[in-house]
Amino acid sequence: MIRNRFQRIALGLLAGLGLLAGCADPAATPSPDATPSLDAALADGERLYRTHCMSCHGPDGTGGGELAPELAVPVPDLTTLAARHGGTYPLERVLRVIDGRDAVQAHGSRPMPVWWNVFAEEDGRPIPEEEVQRKINELAEYLRSIQVEPPAPAGP
Ligand code: HEC
């Protein structure tokens, strides 16, 4: 009996925390669809983008986010990644840049946060590696979905 009541309170607390977390991140909508699909992954990727990337890379990925003028280096256009790589989306490279851990080892610092480290911890709690990698993959897939058509080859 006591145990049940305790469980109810614990559940209530968890639900409350969930609501609070929902308030802190208005873009976060829990997906009702439990089966992972490309659409769901893209939706998660877009939500992550809006929460973590839009402030610099802009709402449509072309740059011009509100923090961009504060940075010492220009913010690249993320819709021309494929166009700038001969028409092929450079997935491996994008994953590495977002992950960011190599860059830090190589140069000590970069304007863009090291997203692996950001995603690897939430409220002081370590997040499992698979979960961190899933977020990075979803972001890379979302970026793939916003690529502009590569420019047509120059005519005669
Ligand atoms: C504080 C501003 C800032 C935020 C926030 C930010 N970026 Fe960046 N990003 C940059 C800057 C500046 C560069 C170029 C220099 C560098 O690599 O640091 C860059 C480079 C990139 C590149 C490489 C682009 C190219 O042309 O090679 C990718 C991919 C990228 N960011 C993705 C993301 C993703 C995904 C997020 C969100 C998870 C994000 N960025 C959040 C500032 C930011």
C-alpha cells in the first residue's frame, strides 16, 4: 500500500519533471511514434537543429543566426555542403565536424561547440554513447535534407 502510494508520487514527480523539461525546450515534442522511421529521425534532427544550431547557422541553415555577428569567423552555409563537395553530401565529414572531438584535439579550440561533449551530459547525468551518436546522426540526416541542388554544370 505504502509502496503503491510512493510509486504514485514518484510517477507524479517524473511527469512533473517531464513537463518542466518540456517548458524549458518548447521545440521538444515527444514523438508519439515509437517505431523509428526516417521521418521521425528527420523530425528529431530538425528539433535538435532548432534547439542547438539555429542561433548561429540561422533558421534555414544558410547562416545569419543571431549569434553569427558575435563570432570571429564567418558561419558557413549548411545548405551547400553537397554543392561544395562535387554534388555529394559529405556525410562522414559532417558527422566528424558535429562530433567535434577531433578538432579539439587538433587545435585546442574552435568557435563551434563540441557537440559530442554537449550531448554526452544532461543535468550532470552521463548520457549513453548510443544516444549521443543517435542525435549526431539525426542532425547529419537533417542537414542532408536541407541541401540545395548542386549547381548545374556550366553551359557552353
Ligand atoms: C556558436 C555558433 C555555432 C553553433 C551554435 C553551431 N555552429 Fe556549426 N559552425 C559554426 C562556425 C563558426 C563554423 C565554421 C568554423 C568551425 O568549424 O568552427 C561551423 C561549422 C559547422 C559545420 C561545417 C560546415 C562546412 O562548411 O564545412 C557543420 C556541419 C556545422 N557547423 C554544423 C552544426 C550543427 C549541426 C550545429 C548544432 C548541433 C551547429 N553547427 C551549431 C558555428 C556554430
